[in-house]
Amino acid sequence: MIEIKLQKMDTPCWRNTLTALNKAKIFIVVLIGLLSIVPTEVVHAQQATWIWYPGDYSIWLGNKVQNRRTERGTFFPPFWKMDSHYVLVEFSHKYKLSAPDTIDIKVEGKYNVKLDGKLLFGSPEKIVIPAGLHSLNIKVYNQASVPALFVQGKAIQSDDSWKVTYEDKEWIDSSGKASDTSSGTVYVHAASWNFNSPDNLPSKFKLPTQPMPVVSVIHKNNGILYDFGKETFGYVKFHGLKGKGTLNVYYGESADEALSVDHCETLDRFHVKNAIAKDFTAPDSKAFRYVYVEKGNSLSYDSVSMQYEYLPLEYKGSFRCNDDQINKIWDVAAYTLHLTTREFFLDGIKRDRWMWSGDAYQSYLMNYYLFFNSPAVRRTTFALRGKDPVTSHINTIMDYTFYWFMGIYDYYQYTGDKKLIVQLYPRMKSLMDFCLSRRDSAGMMQGLAGDWVFIDWADFKMSKAGEVSFEQLLFCRSLETMATCAKLMDDSGSEKLYTKLAADLKTKLFTVFWSDKQNAFVHNRVKGVVSTQVTPYTNIFAVLFNYLNPEKREAVKENVLLNPDALKITTPYMQFYNLSALCSLGEQKYVLNQIRDYWGGMLKLGATSFWEKYNPKEKYPQLLSMYGRPFGKSLCHAWGASPIYLLGRYFLGVKPVKPGYQSYTVEPSLGGLQWMEGDVPTPNGKIHVYCSTKEIKVKSDTGTGTLRFRSLSTPVCKTATIKKIAGNQYELAINKDQEVVVKYKSVK
């Protein structure tokens, strides 16, 4: 007989029991089995956690985050279609228990419970389940937030081994008998994100805050200008506020912006009624360094501070060298990425505070060399994609759809986590079907009604019409990504299709857009007429994707990338790719000087985080303007943090070869530095690299690596065998937990 006991979980007894269990961290071994097919005896090694349908929490939370943007106090929502979570979800699991188990159930939403196919009375919060084979089904409805479930017992606990579906396809015959679950029902594994207490409700999630003081106070015009010392993000707080009247708060990433009451991008107006010496914190977070406050004469307050809002992150990656300026650039880049890494990877913290796929793609790569925060990548990827049906490109931008595909493949390479591909593969296919349906008669992509062909914010005239070579190149890479993911999913038919489509498109890319006369890719073709303009974008990415033979690589390098007369890039966004391509061509010394000039130029102008765009030729006031607004430019933009990636990937020289760093390479390049050292995070620890002109040291916590380097003298290593490849090129194996030390003479 099954005993059902209705008991509220919020009792002193239960809270004490939970606390004791959590402190004790009681973990028992899981007996291996195919949970979705055979009832399995399960005694969980991981703690209970809140679970939901994969992607739904990211979509729901993403909607909240992206609709927080304001422009001068006015609500400013995103430009694209926003999807919602599934409002009714069934959670299920099968168990074989060797002993009875008592489980406590907590749910966000209305719910019912079915044990062995039979509905239990009401909405039970505690159930005693006897030993034996059992199936447990819990159906949850929630329109306002994500249907979520928390189950905790000794053997039965909610985790990602549970199956979920948004339609169970049950049916009832004429006699009133209900069927078993339909074989047509699609089940997937549940998702979660560190909500490991029954009282830690997913719908109540907020980023933590900590107090931060001002560093200077200046009486200016009709108010007071407060300087917090650096770019930051959070809630302004007034201490000892009293009186009655209007409190006008003007925010600025620069002092000029905060003081411009008519043109600053963000502001607050608080109407205070008879406050009696109490603290008041602004209800909405803002990005700023400076805050300018004007108040009515009957209002007063003692002081101003702020509550700094942040995502707790560990700086797992590091970089230091003999050049203090480069060290400062790395530090500011890391701070920039931390500010824009929040619930998701956002573009900028002042505006737009949205998820843009092109910005996010770069953030992912930087993240792999700094935080290695995989959950943030997953959340952002799901939120960007949304749900079917597909009605437009991601963010309405064609190139941003392609970056989304590429980001999934990179995620797998860096993390080795196939689960994201399994969960997203149906949505990957439907998005690719959307792209394939919009090809022209030549099998290429061009902007149609509703499409935004972005590429870059260029300071030169650039047509977005017709078949743009850059879009075809990203499309080709996306098809290759789909072929790789289809292979991982054992979808051989799709793998063959995507492989053929990619090969055909690559052939057309060279046939149509490669110019032997200009020794580079030209920009576009409109109504059959090929342009003669050579822009950097296609040429840069052709190098990065390794699409060029040695002769064409050298031609692109000389005619485009290092050509002083070629069209110039002025955004950190495309500098990311431009400098990456040059590093892959062995131009680290040139790149290091570019980093000093470009990012160092922002530091000389007082930057405490890196900007959306920087043109050294611009002077004030144009320096702060963008989008036709005097302070429209973001001075803390995710894509400005690219030195994190450049220095980790191409100077320390660490990259995965097999997914999750099962194998990897280390190819350090000083680029004119005297020495450098740093850590590159992996799923299983770090890879530490030290390199000077005379010595290389590498120690890794994971996988099997290969150290490659060049030396003018015969190198020596006492703990590993050095193999000569050709000329002055050498390599040796790096084993887990073993430090290799090489004495050599660097090639300048």
C-alpha cells in the first residue's frame, strides 16, 4: 500500500532536515542503466536540483533581461520576435527501489502526480514509495514563469536524468480507458542551473550585489557629480533621504554624458513624497561611471553610494608578461568581459543590454580563455535561438544566424559536452531549413525582406546588396558545422546533404568572388555583376577557416591584411578576427603592436573598460558619439575584450584538437616579448605556459598535448623526447600532470 502524506515543506522540522542533509552532503553511487528504457535502481551521486524543459528557463529569463533596456527613461524592447516557455510540462522517471523512499515535492506552478499510471489525490507534497519497480510522472502548469520541479528523497532526486516533454500525447478510448504514453511522444533530458535548494526558486533569481562607494564628489551646475572611479553596473543608493520633491539622476559612462541632462542615454526621475531620513535604492540597475544628481530644494540626503551587481565568476585564465601596458590591457579586457557576462553574454551594459549573436560568439571564445563558464554559453545559445517556427534570422541579421551555428561547434570543441548538440539539434535543423529556403537560384544567400545584412560598422562605403561574399563564406562554414553535428547525432542522411551543400558553395565562392587580378576576394555580386571592391571581411575569414592554399594565403596577407592602402577596420568587433587571422599567419609581432596602439589608445583616453568602436582619428565630441547621438557609443562592449582571446590562443598558443582538450596543442609565440606566462582553463583544470627567449615550461591538468616551437639552437628537455619536424621546427608530447621544461633559443 502506498502512503500519501500531505505536509508543507516549509516547517522547522523539514528545514532542519534539509539543512542537515545538505551539510552532510550524503552522496551514494548511481547504478548504471538506460533510465529512459529500463527501470533502474538509482541512488543518486548528485544532489537534488530544480529542473525544467531544456532551453525554457533561458528563454524566459532572457525575455526579462532584454526588456530591461530604457532610453532616457522610456521602455526600449528588442527588435525581434520573442518566444516563450512551454506552459505545461510533464516530468517523468522510472525507478527500481530496493527499499522504500520518502520524497518531498516542490513545484513552481500547479501540478498533479501520477505513480505507476495512477493519479494521486490533490497535489501531494510528500509521498512514501515502497520498494520495487515504479514510474513517476509529475505534470506542471505555469503561465507566468517556467514550470519547474524539485524532488528530494534518499534514492529519488530531481536531476538531468529525468525526462521531460511538452506534449505527452495520451489518448482515451470510448470506454474511458487512458492509453499508456504514446510512442509518438518526444522526450528529452531535463535541464537545470545550480538551484540546489527547495527554497531557492528559479523564478526569483537575481544577481548578487555588493556596496561600492564613490571616489570623488564635485558640485557642478545645479547639482552634484559623483564619480565611482571606473565603469560599473548596479543600483544608485541615496542614504538618509528626506523631504519632498523630484530627484533627477543622470547616468554617464563619461562625465560629459552624465552632465548632459538633455542628451545622456539613461536617466531616472524619482518623485519623493515626505521621505523621513531613510535609505533609498533605485529599483533598476544601470551602467555608469558618473552619476549627476539634481534635486528639489525641499529634498536632502546624506550621501550616495551604489550596489554593484555582478555574476560571481572565477578568473581561471591569466596572462602576464614583461610589458606593463599589455598587462594593463589584459586586465581591462577581463574586467570588460566580466561586466558584460551576466545572466547571459550581453553586448554592452549601457545599451543595448541585449543578446546579439555576433557579440555573443566572440564572448564565448574569450570566455574559454578566462572564465570557462559553460553554463552561460548554453543559456545564451538557447535564448538566442528561441522556438520554432523560424520566421527570421537570429536578431534579424543574416550573419548572426551563421555565428550561432559556429558557436555550437566551438562549444563542443572546447568543452567536449555533446549534450547541448543533442538538445538543440532539432532547432539547428529547422533554422538551417529556413536558410536553405531563402537561397537564390545560384544557391547563395542574399538579403530578403526583413533581413539585416550587418557585417560590421564600417567607416567606408560598403554595399549590402545582392550576394555578399562574406555571407556566403559564413553560410559555408555553418553548413560544415551542421555536417559535423549530424555526424555526432548519427544522422548520416543529413550529414551527406550538408557536406555536399558546403562543398558546392565553397566552389562557387572561389569561382565567383576570387579575383586573380586583385589576388583577393571581392565584396559582392549584384544581378550577375561582380564588384571590384575588396573589403577585408571575406579575406580575413577565409584565412581563419583555412580555406586558402599557401599561395592565396600569402596573397591575402600582402594585398589585404598588411596592405597600408587597404580599407581599414575601426571596430574592436572586426579587429578580433583581423588580428586572429594575422596571428594564424605568424604575425604576432605586428599584432602585439596593434594591440598596444589600438587598445592602448583607449587606455590613454582614460578607458576603464573597452569600447564598442574606436577610431584613433576621431576627436571629442565625435569620440563619444554613435548612431547620430552624442553619447550613443557604448564604452563597455563585450567585443572590445578580444585581447583575452588573442593572448591566450595565439601568444600562449593553446587550443583544443579533440573535443574537451582530450588532445591539444601549445604553440607559444612571444611576438617580441621577453617573457610571458599564463593559464588557459579547460573542462578538467588548467594548462600553464611559461615562455621566454631561452626557456619554455608547460604543465597541464588534462589530456595529451603537443608542444610545438621553433629554436635557433638544438633544444634540450630532460623529461620528454624532442622531435625535429623540419628546419628549426620541433615538437614534443605533454602528458597529464607532468611539467616539461625546454631550453632553447627563440626565433625572433
